[in-house]
Amino acid sequence: MKQKIVFSMLFMLCFLSCTNKGIDFSYSPAAPKAGESVVFTNLTDKGDKWTWTFGDGTFSTLRNASKTYKKAGTYTVTLMVDSVKWKRVSKEVVIYDTIPSFELSSDSVLYMEEVTLSPLVYNPYNKQVSYEWELPDCAVFVYGDKKTVAPVVYFNRHDTTVSITMHLVFDGKPYDVKKEFTIYRRPAHGLYIATSEDSRLKDIYRYPLFDIGQADAEQVVHWSDINTPADGKVSMFDFADSTLLIFLEGNGQSLYSLDYDTAPHNYHLVPVVSGSIKLSRGQVWDRQLYWTSGKNRIFVVDPTIKGQSEQNISNSLVTLNSPHLFAGNFFRYNQRLIYSSTDSVAYCLIPSNASESQTPVLIYRHEQAIDQIAVDPTAQKIYIVSNGKLTITNIDGSNPVTWEGEQVNTISLALGIGTLYFANDQGCYSVPLVHNQQNTITTEPQMLNHIQGVTALIYDSRQI
């Protein structure tokens, strides 16, 4: 008798196993949430009728069905084929609760880069939702405000960890979601800015340039921290490869180099020349520094060699005849050196090898003393700074136009990005370079910072 019972049980198990073979289904998404539609796909090989039961008292007779669960929990879903009870398969489906959260549009939060704060709140039934963001003081809104659903912000501080909290009321129920993020430093091109106080260099800053907002300027040199006998204010900057050259206008040594790849606050100045010659103005071209002591001679020196003696740099390249002697800065343009004298812009030719005496060619005579000039060889323009005013001429001196906009004390041309940077008593500004025939600035200047007492600035194209 026992043998018959065992045989019957084995037969039934074999029969059910054989009849359930080929009956199956899948569902997606793999981790569904409450209020989210779950799609059930029938994978059964044979059959004509289908019955789905979803574990909450509802059912469907479609071959492929869908179901939206209103509450979280574990539900047993069963597919039965041809209304035959033993032709069926069951699976447990876990429906997860919906917990509000938020994310940032970027995996890595970078200094002065826009990010979007995006709520992750599942709301299939359009329940009433209100938001309020609690942000650190270094966050600046680009789009929206603290009550906007998905505001866009940037952070004007780096190398710091901040907290962001989303205060949310969902269908009358409050939630507070708090997350911490680290804001990382982002390399950028920038401006080197020199300030003075009582006709003496005070500070040198590097101001990073970004597409949005006003960044913090990094102080790289404070004169009281530099062990050097030099005195005076910075008259101009230039670059020689990766070295920033600083021209001082005053007593003592007058040309220094600053390694701007050094770690922040570890910058140091090194004299390029020693002795009594004062290199008050100059320009680097083809890795050679063309300079003048403010009289009638042009010299050439390798600015990457530190501590050169007066004898090494005393051989002149060009000696000018009166009347247009060097008084300001100058630029090499093709085989010409365009320079400013007391109240004029002129040029002389660069000799092929030996020193020679030349009579300069007048380009433009100004009504007042000239403080600084800059040349844009692409647009064929000369920018002239005089007594707080900016005048723009064609490169042959024609059509001079004085800008009636902001006061201008010093300038720097960023030719690679088509931008004019200038400074006045209020701070530093940027504006597009002029390319029109009228020699007029047509765009409103953008204020970059409020650094005061600026005597010189230069654009730095390197990303540091």
C-alpha cells in the first residue's frame, strides 16, 4: 500500500513538472516603486488563455499585462495558462517605497562651474509638492531661487566640503534630505594683477577667469614677504615661456622673474639682471626680451637666464636718433618695433644682425602724454592709454577714436580669445577687442573684480 502511495506522489510531481515546463514570465523595471507601472511579459511557449493575479485582488486576462501598485510591499504574481490550475507559475514582486532625494547634474562638483540641483521625487498622481533649498553661502544662483524645483547654481569657493539640504513637503508630509559635496579646484586661465601703494608694489594677484561669476583672486606675492632690495611699482608684465617677467619702475633692480607654476603662496622673485641698468619697459618675442631703459637704445637679452650682469646686456640692437625717444612700452610687429615716446607712437626697423642708428617713423601724435600702448596685429589696431582715457587707432595711426566709456589706467590684450582687459580705480574689466572700422567699443564692459590700485595686468593663457 505504501509503495502505491509513494508511486502516486512521484507521478504527480513528474506530471506537474512536465506540465509547467515552458510557462514563465518576466517583469520590468527590476525594482519598481509604488505608483510606477510594472510591465509583465508572457514567456510561455503554448496556450490560448491567460489569467494573471497580482496579489492585491486584481487580475488580467491579457497575454502581456501591466500593473501599477499604489502601496509598497511584496506581492505574489501568478500566471495561469488555459484555466488549468497546474499550468501556472508564481513569482514574488517587491514594490519599493518612494523616498524623496536629489542629485547634482555633475558627478564631480567643480569650482565656478554650473550644476543643476534635481529632485528625485516620484509623483505619479500629481500630489502637491513644495520645495525649499538650503545652500551654503558660497553658492550663487544662476537660474531660479531657493524655492525653484530645479535651480542652477555655481560655487565660488573650492577645496571645501559643503552641505545642501532639500526641504520638501509632499502631500502634506515634510521631508528633509541633506547631502554633503566636496567642491574641487578647477584650473583656469587668468590675469596677473599688480597693485601699488605710495608708489611701491603692494601685491601681485592671479585672478582666475571663468565664464560665470566673479572668482576669488589669489595673492601670489606680497612685497613685505620678498627678500629683495628692489623698490617701485610694477610698470608692466610679460611672459617668457612659463616665466612671468615683472618690470619695476623705481630705484634698484628693475627686472624680475616669477615662477607661476610654483605652489600657491610659495612664489619667489629672482633678479634677471644685476647692476645699475634699469629695464623699465620691454616685450618678449621669439624667446628674446627686447627692452629699453627709457632713453634712445633698444637692447636684447635672454630673459630665462637669471642674474645677468650689466656687461652681458649692454650691447644695443638699435640706437634712435631724435626726436622720438623711448618713454613707454613697445611691441614687435613683423620687422618693426612700434613704440611710444612722450606724446607719440612711432616705429623703427629691426636690423638683421648688427646695431645701427635709425631715424624713427612717426605713426601718430597724441594730444597728451602716453602712458601705455598695445598692438593687435590681427585687427591692425593700436590701443593707447593716456591720462585715464583709451584711444584706438588703425595700425598706421589713422582714424583715432577716444572711448567715452570707463576710465582706463592700464590694459592687456588677450589676442587668443579676442578680449581687452583693463583696470581703473574701481577694479578690473573685460570687453571684446575692436574689429570695426569705426574703432569704437560697442559692448558694455564686464566688471571682473574690485581690486584697487592696479598699476599693471597681463592675461595668462595657461590653465593653472
